[in-house]
Amino acid sequence: MRTVFFIIILFACSFSNTALALAAEPDKLIFCHEDENAFPWVFIKNEQRDGLDIRLIKLLENDLGIEVELRSLPWKRCLLHLQTGIVDGAFAASFRSERQVMGMYPTQGNNELDVSKRIHVSSYYLYTAVGSKLGWDGREFSHLTGDITVQLGFSISGVLGEMGVSVNEVKGPEVALKDVLSGLSQGTALQAERADYILSSDPFFDGKIKKHKILLTEKPYYLMLSFNLTSKYPAYSLFIWERLALLRDSKTMESISRGFWQQR
């Protein structure tokens, strides 16, 4: 009888510890994002932070019921703060193998990247000066004799590098587009959402830049979480990614997105 009693006690303690582990959560979360305008995901308008990723993270904050502090940092510093545990998360990061020493991507049970847990998908296109002979047919460049400008620290640099393309890295899409017009590079590979916004809103570029129709590459982007957070709160970290994916595809986010574009 005493043996049965001890088994019951051990089972109860085990269940209690599991429940406590699942219930454990931090008092607040600190996420960082790039300090450059990354329309429509993150940007500053009228001195206010906005964007579809920002609105999704705010939705996540309300869903989790804890404070999420957002910090605007240069992208490389944002990733460094993630690696050192100064922040709990960084968004939006495409997958690069070398970033796996900086923090955690959402993964499936087999440790494969879980694309379903992305924060958004973004497409890269080639932009050249009107009249440029540089072309892209979906497989290779034609008449490429110089550099292609990309944003500093962005994954498209690696994609182009694997193709043997000489890359010039600069800070910000506006600088990249101006490099093309000044002849410092033959073209620039940029995320279409942000480049198209600049071209449609800044009269400086009117009639000067051509967007090529065939995309260069399409990439999912993620909320990376710090090793500190994922080791201390493993179950809660998985919960964050699961809730983010559900909220991203929710009717609420669909309504928020529709309202966002109606304001443009």
C-alpha cells in the first residue's frame, strides 16, 4: 500500500513540474527590428513606427497577454543583440546558415526549418536604370559587367555571390537605387515591397528606374528567438511561433492588412 502511495506522489510531482514548465513565461519580451524603412513590413511615418510586421507583433502581444518591447536597431546590431541575449527576438530574418549561431529559427520535429511559422514572404527583383542593357531571364544575367548593389547584411547577397556576381553592399534601399543612377553599380537587387514603395512615392526616381518582370528569388522571413529565451522557456518559445503563424493567417490580420492598404 505504501508503495502505491509513493507512486501516486511521484506521478503527481511529475505532472506538477510539467505543468509548471508549460506555464512558465517571461515577464516581458524584447524584440528588435531593422531601423531602415522596410515598407510594408516596418517603417516610420509621422515619427510613428508602423508596418504589417509591427501590426502582427502587436497582435501577438495582445494574444500572449504580456508586454512586447520593440527596439529599432541597425540590422547587424539587432542580430548581435539577439546572439548575446540582450533581446529575446529579432524580425524579420530570412534563413542563412551562419545565423544559426545567433539565435533559433522555428523548426519541425526533424529540425528542418518550419516555413509555416514564417512572419511573411518577400520577393526580390532586379532594378536597373532605364536604358540599361543588363537583363535577367530567371536563370542568369545578361550583359553583366559590373557590380549589383544590395542592402548590407541581407541574404540576397549570398544568393548572388553563389552565382558569381560581384556585390556592393550599402545601407538602405534608397542608397542602392541612387547607386544605380550614379553608375556606381549596374543594378540593384531589392525586396519589391520596399523598392516599389520608394519608386512610387519619391519623385526623384520618376521615369529613371526599371523594375525587371522576372523575380530573382522569393524568401520567407522569420521571427528568430534568442538562445536565452528558448533554453529558459522552451515550451513558451514554441507557443510564440505557433501563435504568430495562426495570427498571421487569421481573419483579424486579414482585416488589419486590408485597412493598411486602403490607407496607402
